[in-house]
Amino acid sequence: MDLLDTLTAKGLRGEIPTREEALAVLATTDDELLDVVAAAGRVRRQWFGRRVKLNYLVNLKSGLCPEDCSYCSQRLGSKAEILKYTWLKPDQAAEAAKAGVAGGAKRVCLVASGRGPTDRDIDRVADTISAIKDADPAVEICACLGLLSDNQAERLKAAGADAYNHNLNTSEGTYGDITTTHTYADRVDTVQKAHGAGLSACSGLIAGMGESDGDLVDVVFALRELGSDSVPVNFLIPFEGTPLAKEWNLTPQRCLRILAMVRFVCPDVEVRIAGGREVHLRSLQPLGLHLANSIFLGDYLTSEGQAGQADLDMIKDAGFEVEGAGEATLPRHRADVAAAAEGGACGTGGGCGPCGGHGAPAVEETGADAGTGGSEDGLRSDLVRVRRRGAGTELAPNA
């Protein structure tokens, strides 16, 4: 079809489509889906070959957040039965990171709940970065700690962080519908602080919160304009006990169209399938690899992912290969731009989403699942599994 020929030609040249063309991708039919995947897949291979970057999350602090983000199981007032604990010690976090690196992850994402870090929290994270890099100097570190104050990004950079994640999540026009305790502008400011400090900027979105096609296109164009090296695409996990628990708006086909649209708008940028991959793509996950060049290995922030070995098998079976530690993620022209920012960012993309790893301190166990089966209205609560692995148990992390 003319649309896909035009988008493919632009993507192979590194050009950005028009807003109308991006909207048209989301409006394609299921009959056209494989053509859409094939077209976006050509663009993906042009810039990233058949490599898949693996990222692993270590959840440094879980729950207990004062913010009211409607999508989040850690939000103020959440009744989701998630693990709640305060800061991991550096050696605990380093032990957790070791499992992901052993599974093939080249980037470790350090995530902590909360509005933003205190200066003491930055010290804690700096100690954790040192502990991880002492064990493996080549590992990339991305921090995801919330809103940053002045000079905190510079301190993280000095401590050895390579990237900072802070997602825009949705369009500016609808941001107030999902969060009231901070603004869209606050999020933009944090991404700019990180980028200005020489950290690789990672910022993405959450699909499935009831947004329109226009909202999705608006936020992806905003991310491109913001200069994000890495765009994690999260698909809402509707946790029971959160305001968006009933928002089951996604199908596997819809998720693939969203990923394709992101790839066309961000042809030469790392696109990551982040939280909700298993829940919403389900058996079509391998098709997502033709669109995105990066995934998380193992569990997410407060929900369980599929076993890490299953991820590795899927990559191999789909004809892709795990990106090695010595390989650059971004194309040379983007890596050079990133490296020139404020004395040299790593230029390799990365970052986190609503996700996490293992290594939590001992907590009281309260059950394994957010739901025990499909409900009468057809909601798939049986697909959402609250993370328990690695929480003071003998069970190894699933990487």
C-alpha cells in the first residue's frame, strides 16, 4: 500500500513521518497487520540489524509512593497486594544485578519508587552503582528515581550512571487525567536535566490507559523532539486496587500497530517493549521483535514476566540474536551526537519503565496473583501476576 511504501522509504533514510501518516498506521486493519509489521521491520533492520538488547531491572525500593499516578500499583492509596520495602543495600542490589548480567543483560536499570530522590538517596544509588561496576565494569547503568532536583543528574553521572529514565507516559493534553501530584512539564524538565548532564536520555510511554490515537502520536512525537535515545513502550498492566484496573483496552494486534508507529516515528532510536509485554502481546511477542530492538529480561517492577530462558529462546527462535556487551546499540550518527552532549553520554540507549527485578528484603508473603481467573466481564486478571520471586525466599530470580 502507498502509505507503507512511503513510511518505509522515509524510515530507511532516517526521516520522520507526518503526524497524519503516524495516525494512519494506528488506523490500519488486522488484514493489513503483517504488511505493517514487515514494513516497520525493514526500518528496524536498517538501523539495528537483528540484534536485541537485553535490560534487567533491580527494584531498589518498592511501594510507599506519595504520588497518585492512576496506572501505578505503588501509588498513594493503592490496594494492590504488591511487595513493599525500603532501600536495598548496595551488596543486595549488586547480587540481584549479577543474575541479570549472567542471563545476557548488558544494561542494569536501578528503579526506586517515590516522587524523587533526596540527596541521601543519590548517595545510596552512587554506592550501588559502584558495587555493581566493581563486579562488572562493562555493565551499563540506568537510574530511574523520579523527578530530579538541580545537580542530582550531574551527581549520578559522576557516580558512573550511563542513562536516566523518566517516561512522559501520555500526551501533554491528557496528562492531568492520570496524575495530579505533578505535571507533564515536571517530567519534561527531568528528562532535560538528565540529558543536559550527559546522561543518555530514556523516556517512553504507557499505552492502554484509555487514550486516543491522537494522544499516542502526540507523545511519541514529543519524545522524538525531546531527544530520547531510548523509547520504552509500556502496555498498561491493570492492577486490581488501582483506578485503571478495568482498562483492558489492548489486543495483541493493537500493540503491534503501536510499536510499528513508534518505529516509524523513531526509526534510528532504541525502541523497547517494556512492561505488559507478556500480558498483552501474548503469543504474538515474537512479532514484536521485528519492530523493537530491546526488551527487559525477567520480571517487572511489581509483576512477574515470563522466565528469562523463555525470552532467550524466543529471540533465538525468531531469528534474532542477543546484543553483545561490546556492541553499540545506537547507529553511529546518533551515538556521536549523544557522546558530544556535556562531555559524553554513553549513547547506547536504555532505561526503565514500570518494571523491576528481584533481590528484595524479607517481607511477609500475601499470595501470588492479582487475580485467579477471567471475570464475568471478560477481563483477563488471570494474566497479571504480582511479583513475589526473590522476596526473602530461596527461589532464584527468573533471568
